[in-house]
Amino acid sequence: MSLMPTGNDTVIIGIGEYQVGSMPMASIGLGSCVGLVIHDRKMGIGALVHIMLPSSQGKTDRLGKYADTAIDVLIKELTRNGSSPTNLIAKIAGGSAMFKTFSGNLNIGERNVEVIRKLLKDQSIPIKGEDVGGCVGRTIFYYPKENGKLVIKKGDGTLGEI
Amino acid sequence: MLSANVSMSVPEIKVIDISEIYKYVGDEIAALVLFQVNGEVKQGGFLLLYVAKSSVIRLTNAMLGLTETNRELDEMDESALLEVGNIMVSAFLDGTAELLNIIMLPSPPQLVIDMPHAAIESIIASQDSVDIDEVVLFKTELLSDAHNIQSSIFLFPNHPMLEDIIRRLEELLNPPT
């Protein structure tokens, strides 16, 4: 089904999931969701989370699903793995608006990005790369061992890297 | 319109955790015609006609009377796709109305040519989805041998619509005596 340039060792991070480590990680077909990478520049490890909504509203069962709980748990897990907060940087991709006319909360992608930016700022984690917004889907591949390279394949057929 | 029969398979019904949706709908670009459905309760969920990208040109060529397959999609293709969406989805809803005696009315269609997973996760997120951890997927395959077209219809009912469907299915299986 999907482009898999890395082989079988790539961990796919589904909606609301996260992973910490040094193996390649990917998220398939981000729309209004945001793929957030927090990368440790010194250790060559990092984390990828597939965030769906800005706020957990007190829920604690799916930490990766919401921006607030996701950022907390990523920092906690990275610290537990030996990361120093001063070595952490972030990259974000996704947050698009695929639909214009349906009822519902159609600017959820934009809200996700806004909240993630603010929470990262509160934690003093700089955003070193981003590819957000627009009305296009994105599949992302994160390579912790290659300086935290993030490869982005878009629904319009373009391929990029941040 | 296609001068060929199109057959519709019996729906496959699955309950999928949101973290596993990518296993069922991926990031291969496809044409997606989307409808919001309204039932007896408003906003019953979403219906989606999926046409694999490789089939899109064959499908619209058959409708528009064209033969060139190596061409870009234009406005005529888009309007043909919306039309196919209307017809297929109406047929699907007629089927469910007959079987389950449940009325579902589609909204005007919206066409997206992009990654199916991206479209579907955006729909789920746009609903009040803090409490949504699973989606129910009804999938029907559409087959037209004459044109070798691969297509499916997905129904994502929301909670009230799903309860309505389940109640009517139970009544079908255990008719009140």
C-alpha cells in the first residue's frame, strides 16, 4: 500500500500513538493530524507522535492523541532515556484542512499546530523545521540516526525533507 | 452511463481502533467523493466513494467517451467523478434503506484527490472526537469487469446512526413475534 523506503524495521505510528527510540519511524497519511518529532541532537534518538486533537480535556488513556499529553509524555520518556532537555529540538508536519464545506470543526488542523507551537515554546524546545497547513495529505519518515532527518511525501506527489 | 454492469459486494463490517486505520486505508493517492449523511438524526456520519487512482482515468474515459489514458485530470473528470459518486452512493443508500428500513440522505458531494488516510482522519478529527477511539467501517467493493475499475464505498456511521443500524440488524435477525 505505502511507500516504504526503509524496509521492515520502520515503526508505523498510527493515530494517537507514539514511539521513542533510534529506529526509523513513520506516520501514514497525516491530514488535520500533526506528526510531531522531538529529537535529541546529541544522542541520535528521538520520538514521533501522531497527534489528533489539541487538548486531552483531562483524559489520560491515550497520551499520544492530544497535543498537551503527547508533549508531556515525549519529554518524560526522552528524559528517562538519558536525554537532556537542552539538546531537544522539534519538527512538525501535517495540520492541513482537507475539506471546506462539511459541518464540524474544519480548522482542527490549524488549532493543532497553534497549540503544539505554544506548548513547545513553554517547554523551551525550538522548532527546527515545519511543513504544516495547506489542504494536502502527508506521509512522514523520521530517521533519528541521520541527524533527525524528516522526509515528507505529500498528496500532490512532491517529496521534501526538513 | 458506463454501458456496463457494476456489481456491488455484500458489505464487510469492521470495528477498527483509530491507531490502525492506516492498515485499511493508506496513502496511495485516490479519488474520494465524500458525503455527509443525515438520517433520522442529523449528521449520521460519512459516506465515501473511493476510486483507485489507476482506475480514475479508465472510469472517466468510459463516461466521457475518451480513449487517451495518459492525460491529466481536468474539470470534466472531476464533474464525472462527482456524478459517479452521486449514483453509486444513492444505489448504496437505496440498498441499506431496503434491507434495514433506515433512511439516510447524502449531502452534496465533495471531491478530494489525495491520500485516503489523510481525508478520513481529518473527518474523524472534525467531529467531536475526544471520545472516539474506534470507528466502524462498512466497506462495499464495486466491480466493473468491462472497464477493470477498482472502487469501494465506505460508511463511517457516528454513534447514534450506528446504534440505529445495530438495532435494526438485530430486529432482522430476531424478528419480533
